[in-house]
Amino acid sequence: MNKKRLYWVLQIVGWSAFALINLLFVSLARGITAVQIGAYFSLALFYLSSTHAFRYAIKEYGWFNLPITRLIANSLMGLVLLSLMNTVAQVLINLAFDTLNIYEDLRPLVILVNVFISFLYYALWGMMYFLFHFLDNYNTSLKYQAKINEIKLNHLRSQLNPHFIFNALNSVRALVDENPVKAKSAITQLSNILRYSLVMDNKTVINFEDEFNTVKDYLNLEKIRFEERLIINYDIEERAYKYKIPPMMLQTIVENAIKHGISNLLKGGKVEVRCAIGDDDKLFIYVKNSGQLKPNGPKKKSEGHGINNTVQRLKLIYGNKASFKIYNSGNEFVITEIKIPKQSLTLE
């Protein structure tokens, strides 16, 4: 059961139970009538709608991103306001069902008691809602931490595998006599990639610029290996540098383009990396490479592993606010598209 459905089930069952329990006590004391049933279920409906409105305000105005003292203050003010509204609603419901005793129900002490009791009900609901949110967030954080550790280990194995190191060192060795300056630059790029992989903290997101610099170093090394067989194009909008993205995400996509695209083509091909900001203020990442996806063909055991992990990480970090697509473009290219919101992280 997803969280939205679970929320509504708990809301309906919880407030229905509130009405039934109150009716039980009333029936034990003086019997029960259809009017009382209608009145208590009307009150339960008000509790349900008012708590849902409270939840909407919490989510809409980002209360969970506020400092804890501000969150507590806002919550207390909200609970008091709900309690006052509920007391007014009780008077109106009693008036509608013709059960209002003006001389008894409108006494200041009775009104104060009703406000206090309403506050207790709302406070109990609030504690359960906040507890559920923080426990769910903690559980999601644990899942993310486990996944990022797995991603990091897999990426380190990929970056440090003998083929990659062997090819990179061979490319550098060929340049030592021919072009010493370029050889030094290649060694620096290789060390940058290895350092980035080894010292990167397990952060949820990092600056786009840091990730992009590593991608450029990686592609520059591959350019040495493939020479004229690899054409690289970049088109990065300036505003993209203000965004943050999951670490090693773009690197994984580009590496996938080289491994399963360019390296399988005798004539080589092209890798294009483009980033822009959409009308919805999301970062649009577009990687285009020569090659073709073969969804129905045989796959190596490791093929697609990086893509699957990327999709799972996006889901864990952004929920439904990010998107991922990979597809063939004609008969010559594969396109990977990712959209990431600037803020509104599921995890902080």
C-alpha cells in the first residue's frame, strides 16, 4: 500500500473510530438516537477535513525544512487555531441538529473545556503525523545511504578496473615521447578522476560543476584512446552551474555511453553532453551518443547496472519530481534524458 492510500485509510478509520467510541459512551449513559449519530459523524468529518487542511499547509509551506523551534511554534499555533475552529464547528453542528443548549453549551467554562479537549485530539493527531514523517524520512535515509554506498563501491570498481587503468596508462605512455606536455595533462586528468572517486563524501547531492569537471577529464582521457574515432560536444547553459546533482550520476551516464556505445563501433562516434534549464525551473541533462539500445538482445551481466542504480537514486532522492529516460534516436544514436528539480529534495 502506498503512503497516500495508507494516509487516507488511517484518516477515515481513525476519525470514524472517534465517532463510534463517543457514541458508545453516549449509548451507555442515556441511549442513542439518529440525531446523535449524525452529529458525531459530522464532527468526525470536520476533524478529518481540518487535519487534512493542516497537513496540506505543512507540506505546501515546507514546514519540515524549518528550524525545529520554528516548526514547534508553527505547529502549536496551528493546533490552537484548529481547536478554536473545532469549538465553533461543534456549536454549529449542534445548532444544525437542534441539540444546542444555549444556556449550557455556550457557558465560558464549557467552551474552554471544549477548546482544551479539541486541542488534545489535534495534538495527538499531530504527534502521530510528525512521528510517522520523521520515521519514514529516517527509513528512507537508511535506504539511500545503503544505495549510495553500493553505488560508490560499484563505481570505484568500474573506475579502478584493470581495463580502464591499462588503456589510460597506454594512452599516456604513447604521448610521453611524442607530446610530453599533453602526457602530463593526461596524467593530471587521470589523477583527478581517481581522487574524485576516492575522496568523495557520501553526500546526497554535489555541485554540478564538480561532477561536470570530472566528466570532462574522463572524456579527455577517452579522446586520447579513441583519437579521431571519438567526437565530443558540450553545450552547458550557464545557469546549470547553480544546480546540484547526485554524485557520479552524469559520470555514470557518460561512461555507459562510451562502454556500450562508442567502443562497440569500428568507426567510433559522437558523445554530446547538453544541460539546460526548463520552463519548470528543472535542470535538463541530455547525453547523446552513437550506438543503439538492444532491449531484446542478450545482455552482459553487468550491462545496465549503472543505469538501474541511477534510476533508483533519483527515485530515493527526489521521489516523483525527477525523471529518467533512455531511448534510441533513429538508427544511429542513443539519448539519455534526466530532469532534476532545483530544490525540494526528499532527503536533506
